[in-house]
Amino acid sequence: MNRLVQRQGVAPPWVEIQGELEAAVTSFRSVLKQSWVRRAVRMLTLSGSHRLLRELSLAEARALRDGEWEAREGVYHKSALEEVNTLVRKYNALAPYALRRAYYVRDVELARAYEESGEDILRELGRRLRAPASGAGSLGRRGIDDDEGDGVTIGSVQSPSPVLRLRDLVWQWFRGRRRT
């Protein structure tokens, strides 16, 4: 079969779906992790205690949770995982029994994102603590790293257009895939 694939350039249908599934899972996990890191850093920087930020351990960063963020992002998580699980269903229908995959669950994916994002949270906090007070991404400054707002503030210039985030692009991609 491998020779046939190499000579003809034809792969079984489940191999093609496997690539699509891997890309969708990687994309979802990346967006989830980036979104959580941004939210956690924002929560911590708004807490106001620079001393506590410097002493934050990896275990404490991994233990951070925000029910409000989970509720707000829950609709996106649900629809994105429905799309991923649709690909899993399609893959499992075509793949050999030994290669079938389990469905993805929101709570498991959130736990994974919390665990994997601890180092990124500490890295971003360290970067912000080292940044000059008036520099981009410094502590206590609203603008570039803000989760909310209409535009981006760079120095004293406010852009009127909304920021298009990676999660928005992925969300649009999932919505477009669902329609087809």
C-alpha cells in the first residue's frame, strides 16, 4: 500500500481527513491557550501588586482560573469543539479500527490549556515587568494588550478600527466550514 501511495500520489481518504483534523485541533488549542494567557496576564496586572507578580510561581500560574472568562468564551469553545468532533466522526468512519480517535471534551481541553500556559503567563509577566513604564505592553497600561475596546492605542494615537484577533479569524473559519 505504501508503494501505491508513493507511486500514484494517492492516499486513503482517512489520511487526508487526519491532516485536516490535526490542523483543526492545533488551531483550536493555540487560540484557546493564547486567549487564556492574555486574560490571565490582564487579570494579574490589574490586581496592582507588582511584588506578587514577581513572586508568582509556575504552579500558581497553572492554578489560575477565571469562571467569567470560561462562561464568556464558552460559546466559542462549544462550537469549535463541535467542528473538531465532526471531523473526528468523519475520520473514525473511514479510518481502520486501531487508528480511531476519541472525541474532544471542553473541560479536558481547558485543563490542558491551563497546564500548558503557565510558562507563557510567567514569560509575559516578566516581559511586562522589564518593559519601560511608557512602553508597549507595560503594566497598568490600557491599549495593545487589552481584551476589550474598539481600537488599539499606540502611544497617544488611537486607531478607529477594531482589532482582528486570531480567535476571530478561527471563529470565522469554523463558521464558514459549518455552512458548507
